[in-house]
Amino acid sequence: MSKDDTPKHELVIVGAGPAALSAAIYTTREDIETVLYERGVIGGLAAVTDIIDNYPGFSKGVTGLELADSLRNQAERFGAKIELGEVKSIINGGEYKRLVTDSGDVLARSVLIATGSDYMRTGIPGEEKFYARGVHFCATCDGAFYRDKKLVVIGGGNSAIQESIFLTRFASHIDILVRSKLKASEVLIKELQRFIDSGKITLQIGITPKEIVGDANGVTKVVGVNKDSKDQDFICDGVFVFIGLKPNTAFLANTKVELDARGFVITNQDFETAVPGVFAAGDVRSGATMQIASASGEGATAALRIREYLEGRTREVKNNLSAAA
């Protein structure tokens, strides 16, 4: 395909999670021609979450798949087009940005990066097998399923301690497995001590997770290796892994889009990146709250900013044509 034949779009959204789909609902209703590229599951991490209990408007909760399907259907009803494919790079070309995809290049007057993040895995046996059936990565999403049950939390940073404290609202007891030492802030460690003193949490220092074991009903225990290189069993009904989030930004490595130290996209208050016309929203954005509701809100706000950008560019082109006449 020649350069002149490269497909052109008003807006290309990279990703099809809650932020991306919410943005598409707004842009398509504004008659902005919108194409989304998704390399994995439409709906992102939300789609593979069993039950979402904290999304506004669903008093009895909603399955992740149902929410994802609803967002997708709404976006497509207004004219959004979803392509299953991977965007490998974004090249700033001025008026149009060139997106390199696995099915060929496309051009876009504006781009929204909404690729989200993925939970970092331990990589131990049983983690993937029991994902969403006893292995979880979000306490606010899934903690309530473990009322009066025993849990294991893997991790020793701020998120692990914060989420463990949150999980005490439901669990009868929590073992926190820490490989070397706590890396949480002093404030959190002091707060943690209250729960250790009450017997709700036991801090297991020097334990390296080895395997997550279960049966047809779910998880039954976590096997760890202690400082003496001996196996140690931790009986539990569920496991929460909090060892960090990894943003899906590898495809931006050789672009002018700025990333923070952890690889999240840096934007200004208008959700625009360092590249004019390229925006970011949702969990991939530096400073995001990592909640589905806020991701949807960011997507909607970014859509309004994209509309303003496109209107401004249109006026600029018209003014330039008038001046040249």
C-alpha cells in the first residue's frame, strides 16, 4: 500500500478498556470518526474480573464481562469501530500521526493512549491456574468474597500493606508473605502494627512464594520457602498478589511520548502528552487511581479535550488557507 493510500482517521484509540470505550462513546456522539485497536480482551482487566461491586449504578454488582459488553455495545451503537490488532508504534507526523500496526499503517489526526496496566505476576505455579478462582490482584474488587475466611497476601510494598489492611474488613486472618523486608512507608508500617497486635495479620518475613495449591473448589494453600530453605505451608481460602503494576507502554519506547520512572504516560491537566494531539487516559496514565469508575471518567474528559483539539486544528487550517488565498 502506498503512502497516499494509508487509511486516515479523525481519532485512533489504542486499547479498548473502560477508559477507551467511554471516550469512544463521547467522541462518536460528537460525530468524531473513531477507531479502537485492541490486542487482547475488549474491556481490558475489567472484562476478566468476576464481579465488580463498586461501579456506580449497579447496586447488586455486575460481572466484568457484562460491563465490558455494555460499554462496547454502547460505543458501537454510536459508530465506534473496534479492530482486533496491535499498535506497535506511534510516529508524530504533524497534522497526522502515523500508527504502525500489525495489519499495516494508519494515520490519525488525534490519538488516545488507553492501553491500561497489567498486574505484575509472581510467576509461580498455580497463579494462572487459579486466577479469579482464588488468586486475585484487586482487594476492593474481590475482597468481599472472603468474609470470615483466611487469606494470604504476597508483597511487602505500600500497596501490599494498604490492601492487607483493607482486607481485614472481611478476612478472619491474613498472612503477609514478604520475601526480604518491608518496603512500605513508616506511616503504613505503624498502622500495620495495630492489626498485628490484634491478631488479624501475621507478618511472615523471609518467605519466598513457591506454589499456589488448590482443588476443584479453589485455592487451599500457598507453599513458601523460608530462610532455612525449607517449605512452609500457609493454609488459606484465597491469595492476593500486590507486587506492582506494569503499564502497557512498551510500544511507546521509541516515541516522543514521555513516561515516568515506572513507565506510565505523563500528561498535562488536559490529558495531553508531550506530543500534540496524542492524549492518554485510564490506568496507563501517570497519577491514575487504578479504578474502573475513574478510568471511565478520564476517558470521557479526554474525549472532550480531543474534540477541542480537533476543532482548534480545523480552525487553524482554515485560517492558513484564507491567508494563502
